[in-house]
Amino acid sequence: MGQHQQLAIVEAIADVMTSGEEGETLCCTLDSHDGEGNEVSIEVMQDSINITPYAYSDDPLERLETCGALEDLEDLDLEVVDWEAESYALIGIEGLELAEVAQLVDRIFIKLLGCNENYSPSASTEDVED
């Protein structure tokens, strides 16, 4: 992961990941563009990440494995919470450390969503409490 991306992702998701109960309703949306210029995003919450678009019809964890996004991250305890083929994939990340989530997000941007190695994510955080 590039230094620029690592710093940007860690800084963007730190409040969400480290705020305890106060952060349970926070959602940080990280946006970038794939190699073709299409907008892609990953929403990070304390216990899950949402990948949009998820342009595939196969199981998200299998896809993450086959595209190389989980390379060197095999020990992470991930689970598919919900997904809709060719729409989105909600992946459970409960128990992961801040640095692990940042590394996973970076790999998903590059390996799954097709961003180039020097992509520049933008971020916004909102409280999604009903």
C-alpha cells in the first residue's frame, strides 16, 4: 500500500473505528475512480465495509481471494453480511484493527475495484443513525 493511501485511509476511518459506542452509527465513505474513470466507493463502519459497486455475481469473499485483495491478509476474520450481485457487498470486519481495515480497503480499491496504484481517495464521514 502506498504511503499516501495508507495515511489518507487511516486518517479518514480512525474516528469510526476507534470511537467505541459513540462511533457505532458513523459511516466513512471513501471515494475514488477506477482505471476507466468510473466512481467507486467503500463505506467503512465499525463492524463492516460496504463495497459499491460490486460488479460481480459470485460470492464476495471468494472474489476478494481470487483477485488477490486478501493476499497476506489470510488471517483476517471476514464474513459476508449481505450482498446483491452486480450491486453491493457488505463484508463483516468485526475485531479487525485500524491498520488491518486500512490495508484491506486499499487492496479492495486496487485489486477488486480497478483503481491504479497511485489513486487518491477522498473521504466523508456522517452519522447514519435513524
